[in-house]
Amino acid sequence: EAVAPYGACVDARGVLALAGRHGLPVSSASARDLVGYLAASAASVGLPVGRCAARMGWMDGGCLIGRDWLGSGEPVRLLDDLALQQLADAYGTRGTWQGWLDEVVKPGEHCPGLWLAIYAAVGSLLLHPLGVSVCYGIDWSGETSRGKTTVQRVAASVYGEPSQHGGMRSWKVSPAGLEAHATTLRHLPVILDDSKNARRAEDVATMVYMMTTGGGAVR
């Protein structure tokens, strides 16, 4: 079972792409027949159709965080795309609220930087419903092994698993790659760790400017 765009189900090339992704026994010879079958099924019986998205964040009726739909009305599901699903694995509710407070927040409750990280992560999701159009960025700088990565992990834990595969990313990324990542997260915070891993020093300033202005390259 998979969530797929309707357009891909009624197009021979789209069906072949889905077949390659999910291992369906479809060839270029049988794809046209399958498209005819699906179109006829949709017209006579009706295929299960629902709302889905290729991005997270706020949309009509609620907010999508990972695979979790928080809102009213018909839920929105994340498209069954491998990269999207891998990213979604890092987001969602785990454990308990009290457990998070005791194990993550309390050990650093006297550290202002930790609270700033939490407020920044929460504030990112509040910009849209509050009608705030200005983006913001926060930089933690200083000597190595002083807790910069730790406070970023706390910020990422607001929404899920603070791993390099989801809530946190390395600075070793191209501007186009970061733009795509931010586009997928939309209203969720983009957290980048360890700027010395950037491909070029000048890339850091370029990407910070891109993120805080909310606009990438015109293509």
C-alpha cells in the first residue's frame, strides 16, 4: 500500500516510475493496460483518494509534522517518497512530556542558551499563524566542546529525534540542497551543525542570507 499522486496512476510513465519504486511487476508493455484499468476503476468503483503533501508545516486545516497530522477535518498524509519518508522518521511524538522535561530540559535548566534553543524551535512554527513574515536565525559560536551541538540537539528534540538524518543537518551541503531541505520543512526550524564542515567558507554567509531572507536562487 502506498500514497501516490493521482496523476502518476493514470500515466504510463508515472506507473512505471511507481513500479520501479515499489517493486510492482509492471513493464512498458503492460503499463498502458494498468493505466486503463485504474482509470476505469476510478470511474466506476472509485479509488481511495485523500489529501497528501510533499512538504511539512502548516496547510489548510492544520499542520503536518513528519507523518503526524495536527488539525481538524480530513487529515493530510505525506507522499510515499523515499527521501520524504526518511526525513519523516526523525519527526513525531515519542515517550512522554514529563520524560522530555526530566531527561532533556532539566539537566540544563540553568543554561540560557538551552532555553533560547527551545524558544527558537517553538517560535519557528508560530511565525505563520501569527502572521509574521520576517525570518530569523540564531548563531551559537565559540570554542569546540562547549555545548553548541548539545543545545541544537535540544532544539531539534522539540519536534522529534535530533539526528543528523532529520532534525539536524551538517553544514556540508550545497545552497541548492539546503534550499530543498528548507522547502520541505517549511515552517519547521532548519538546524545546521558545525560550520567548519561547509564546502567553502563563503557558502556559510550565502546560505545564512538565503535562509533569513526566505528566498533562494531564481530558476
